[in-house]
Amino acid sequence: MRALSPLLLLLPLAAHAENLRYAEDVAPALIHPLYGSTMAEARANELAFEGLYTDNVELATTPALALSTELAADKLSALVTLRSDVHWHDGQPFTSADVVFTIKAMLDRGTASTEGGRVAWIRDAVAVDEHTVNLTFVRAEGRPEDKLYFKILPKHAFGALPLKRTDAFRTKPIGTGPWALSQFNEDNSITFNKWTSWRNPVGVDQITLREVADKNYQAKLVLYESLEALVRVLPRDLAILQNNRKVELYPYQTNSWWYLGYNNKRPGLSNPAVRRALSGLVDVDSLLAPVGTGARISGPFVPSSPYYNHDVALPEPDADASEKALTAAGYSRGEETWTQGGKPVVLTAVAHQSLESVQEVAINLQSQLQTAGIRLEVQFLDEAAWKQRVWRDHDYDLMLSQWSFDRNEDIREQFHTNGSRNFVSYSNPAVDALLDKARDSTDPYVRKAALRDVHRLIAGDQPMCFLWTLDSYAAMAVKVRNVVVHPFYFFTFAPQWSMK
């Protein structure tokens, strides 16, 4: 398919009077909650699908498809009562069978979804009647509703388990959300229409996701009124948008952070001292400067998190300490490069090509390590190659990426030895035990203490060089009213938005 020229992109498009158009660097090839791997996919899922619970504007747990949850006295099970006034986008009624099906599909290893960890705490799900589900837990749960945010799928749209990524559902999704997918368009845009049977009023009739690969044009499209929304404004575009009377900026705090992941199974990189030495060669402030403003981090939480351990100091570049550590680990410093066994040290770094500003960061990192005597070969991967190289084959030395979390900040799948998203192959029995303790405890203070210890241990092991969490601003045309942006998913409160 031929890409649109920049000049064509800047032309105002004929638009439905109540059509909100927003940009993504790469449009999702599928819309399926169990197989999403990018924030663009998460945002699209938020339009069409719902969980049993969601956030209110204070980010407190509030019912969505559920009405209530009654926890048993022993905290090992709960009865979830569902809404009886919900229908799928194809008109079929939503029932407890859909909830049971979704949980069993996610628990089925054959489904091969990285979302499976979201239900790993559930032992079984049984439909009591059409609108009541009994959940039994692997261990006592203090507030199960806080974990019931995963999106629910329609049982009638699938055959037998396990589910497959290639199921037709991926391009013909059926949800219960405020907008239903209308079509994948020839220009790579995706159109969602208001679901008229949704239980509450929806203020925007149509939402169109436009693919705009060149970020240099995204702000211009807002100025030329060919877009009504930008999910994140580049720092260099803030001033021009802020000074335009037709645009409003909305700051929001994301629960995401960037990292440089080390393949902990690779020779050399399996040694924490080597990983710490490499991190000591990275000037994080210099990497961040061209990208925007944000807060540097020392571990796997954002600084505003209750689990962030502020006693762990931010690492600073220290070439001398890195040189001593690499020498002790068997590396030799030549005139221009580090060598091991007489061969120059050459590392391969991979990055997802759709990650915002990743090329600038990668090139800057490459230059820093080259100056320090380590050759870095950078490869930018598309979605299919990323999943093959990173998820399945673990075929890389370094990985430049970011993690995004909801307010539960569950890092277990990323750092537990058996975690489904532990792509760096990190393993530390002490960290496993603390993650188990945090998972099993119903006492928030015990959980906080355990996760702060996790932060400390992981920072010491350096399975990743932790980089930063970015400050974010969304841009909206002023004709979009009542805007409140959800910091993790963006569109959670969009049904209350309206357009004049």
C-alpha cells in the first residue's frame, strides 16, 4: 500500500461532524486484547472492550461490566455479580459464560498470550447463573476487584480453546465498549462508531485512528485541523501548540518507563558486574535531553509510586569504575576497543521501530558506547521481527524499549524467573521470594516493603539499565470538550468527551 505524501497529509480531510481523529505512529494490524503488544493497540482496545472493573477519574476501582464483588470470609473465593443490561456489538447479550470463557482462555497456555499473567491468581471460574460468576483463587486475595481490569471476550465469537493470534476475531473484533469497530480503511486508518446501545451517553459519534508515521507532521495535522487529538506531543512542538488558540494541551502522568535491557543469558551479560559496568558507560541525561523532559529512575517503578525505593541512588556515568569491572571480568582495553579472547567486543541492540524517539536514543547510545570502546550494532525491528527476536528467540544482546503499567504496577511477569514477560531472562531467588510475598500478602504495608526491597535488589543486579519516565502532554482541538485523560490507557474517560 502506497504511503500518503506529507503534502497530502496536511490537507484538511472531510470529516464527520462528530469525528475525533487522532494519530498513531503505526496503526494496529489487529485489535484483540489477548494479543496486543503496543500502546497503540491498548488504546484501540480501550475504545471497543471493557473489563469487569475500571478506574474512575480519581483512579479508584469502580465497576464496569460487574455490579459488585462479594469476597468470601476466607478470601479464597468471591462471587462477582454482572450487569444484565449489556450487549455485545453484534447484539448478543453479555453473560457470565463470556467471563468464564475469557479467564479460561487466558489461563490456557496454548493461547500463548502474554496477558495470561493477569489471571494467574485465579484458580477457576464457574458460572453460577447468567449474571453471576464464582471465582476461586490460588491464594487469599484482599481486593480481587483491583485485578479484574482485563478485557472480556465474547464466547460466541470463538470456537474451542486454545485461542490463536490468527483467529478471524483479530480484524473483526466484537466488544461491549462505547465504540464498535467500523472498518479498517485502505489508508491504514481505523474507524470506530459510537455503540448506540451502550449503557451511558457517549459524546463523540465517531473516532478515527490515523496512521502518521512521520512524527514531524503530527503536530502540523492538529494545527491544520486534520486531527483533533495527539496522544503525546513531542517536546519541540509544545510551544507552537500552546500558542495556538485552537488547541488545548493536557498534561498527564504515565506509569511507564524506558530501559536498556541486557540479555542475561548471553556470555558476559550473565555477569551482574559486567551489566553494571556497561550501565556505568551510559550517560542517561544525555540520552534523555533530545527526547524531552522526565524523571530518571533507578529501578522498576516510577518515582511517584509507593514502591519506588528512594534510598537507591541514581547511577552516574563512571568510566573508571566500569573499566576496572570489565578488566576484572576478563575483558581487555585496547587502544580503541575492548576485547575479549582477542576479539573486539561487538554487541547487538534491538529496538521496536514504532517506539517514539527510539532512533534518536539508539544513535546517541551507540555513540556513547563507541566512545567508550564498545561497538554497538543497532537494529530497528517491525512488529513481527520484534516478537520473533525478543519474545520467542531472545536473539539480541541489548534491548531498548519501555514498559507501561496500570496502577497495580505488577512487575512480576517482567522480573520473576518464570515471568511470561521476562524477556531478559533475569533470575534471582531472593527477588522471586519477594515478588511471591508481595503477590500473596493482603496487607498493603507488607506489599510495599517487599516491592521496595525488590527495587533495591534489581537495581543492584542491573538486568536492565533503568532510564526514565517521560513527562507527557496530550493535544486536543478546543472543540473537544470535557476532556480528562487517563494516564495509563488514555481513552478510559473518553465517553464523557464531547465535540461542539
